[in-house]
Amino acid sequence: MKNFELLCLAFFCTTCMYVSVAGYRPVIIVHGILDSPKQLSGLARFIAKSHPGTEVIPVNMFNYLASFKRLWKQVESIKRFVYPIMQKAKDGVHLICFSQGGLICRGILATLPTHNVHSLICLSSPLAGQYGDTSYLRHFFPRYIKPRVHRICYNPLGQRISVCNYWKDPHQENRYLKGNNYLPLLNGERAHSNILSWKRNFLRIKKLVLIGGPDDGVITPWQSSLFGFYDSNENVVDMKHQNWYLKDTFGLKTLDANGGLHQCVFSGVRHTSWHSNFTVFRDCIEPWLT
Ligand SMILES: *[C@@H]1O[C@H](CO)[C@@H](O)[C@H](O)[C@H]1NC(C)=O
């Protein structure tokens, strides 16, 4: 009997060791505009099912209308929330960031020198900017049309609204570079004193996964989710022909050269369905959550 108990104990300990060795890294989820963790619960369920025991932490901040607050403010607050989680996770964490959340996550990674994010998964994020008057924009500027939005966005008052922080009017490049205090800095389109340290910080990630598709309906152009954007004639120029890639302004080219960049394009997925589509999860999120 004694031996049997010992055997059980030994078995249990090996199991414990196995679990801690093969355990999954915690996953932090950052929601998008006019959302809260509630809308992303499908994603959390997928993770729980495919990787049982994973700690999934949705960021329950800047929900709904508060998601319109300027992005630097959101970055600073969310950073204070996620940093202790990172410190506790000695093997690092993963970040899944939806839509506007992808830009928040990049702001955090650029400005947090000691982060330990392993995979950064950007789910249909306007990473190269947004130029399309979709419903969430009309929420704020009901009477404005696309070519005129720059007038309100590229000044200090407009910059207090998140959407203006990544509004990129391809016909107003100078105004964008001067008047937008978020995206041109993050993408290194405008020179600033922290550009090298931000790049170094960003490059602590091991994997950048970009997910998007032509039927998104909100991100405009949809290729912005893959770092492509309009030129001044509104033709889409893909990531590899953009200055931020060619000049490696924030680390994208380095990451790619090291095999750390992965892109997935899915058709037939509307913007609000990305996080509840199991095919998307199985093919392009789950593989990077180990
Ligand atoms: C889920 O993704 C697949 C693969 O792209 C797509 O064909 C399908 O239409 C999507 N379903 C929904 C409900 O979005």
C-alpha cells in the first residue's frame, strides 16, 4: 500500500512537472472600438477549448464609448494593467489585439522596454492607417465626409479622439505627418528622438501575426491590416514597397528577415466576425499560442 502511494505521488509529480513545462503562455486580449471584453468572449472560449488551462486575460478598460479616448492615454493606462501580468509570466505572454486594439498594443510594445510579449497577433487592425468613413467614424462626425475629416482630425482637438490618431488621408500627407501625433510616430514616418529605442523595444517580440481580408468592410483599405496603404492616387501599395518596410523604421523588415512575420488573408469575414470565426482561429491564431 505504501509503495502504491509513493508510486501515485511520483506519478503526480511527473504530471505536475509536465504541465508546467508544457504549459501555455498567458494570453492578453485587447478589444477594438465600441467593444468590450464581452464581444470577444468567443475568442476566449476557442482558446480555453484548444489549449485548456491557458490563462486568458481580456483587458476590461476603455469599453464602448471610452474606446474613443486618445490612444496615448489608453496606451499608458493599459500598460499599467498588463505590466504586472508580464512580470508574473516568466516565459512571457501573448497579445491578441483586435482592430483599433492592434494600434494600442503596438504603442505599448514600443514604449515598454522590458515587455516579454512572445506573439503579437493583430486581428484586422488599421496598422497603416484608416481612410474610410465607416459607421464608427460617423458616430463622431455625422456631417463630415471622408475628404474633409482631416480638417478636424489633424489638430490638437481632433487628436483627442482615437480615430483621428490613425486617420490617414493619402491626399494630405504633410498635414498627416505634422498634425497626427500617434501613427506617424509609431510607423516611423516622422522622425522623433525615441525612434531607435521604440524599434528595439518592439523587436523583443518573437512573432508578429497579421490577419485581415477583403470582405472586412470597416478597415479601409483592408490591406492596412497587413501594413499596405493607399498612395496619393488611392492605389494600394503593399507592405514590402512601403517606406516603413524598406527603411525598417520600426523593425518590420528585421522581423521578417528573422522569420518572425506571418500574414493570413481570409475572405468572407466581416469586421465584427473576426474573433468569432473558428477557421480564422484554427488556421492563424491557435498555432502561435504555444
Ligand atoms: C469564417 O472564415 C471562413 C474562411 O475565410 C469564411 O469562408 C467564412 O465565411 C467565415 N464565416 C463567418 C461567419 O464569418
